[in-house]
Amino acid sequence: MRPYVPLVVPWRLFLKLCGGDEFLDATLSRLQDRVQIFL
């Protein structure tokens, strides 16, 4: 189970609507990878 997915998807959509901030998206990807390692 990946409980963080429902939070990640709207956040990515929000970034795209706001212009898709590359830095925030890259940071989110890094955090996502770390969460996957712990799971």
C-alpha cells in the first residue's frame, strides 16, 4: 500500500496549474523516492 499517492497526485496537478515549478517537482520526486525506500 502507498498511502502517500493520493496526496502526491493532486500536488503534481497543482504544480502544473501554477506553471509546473521544476524545483518543487524535483524535490517532490526525491521525497517520493525516499518514502518508497522506507516502504
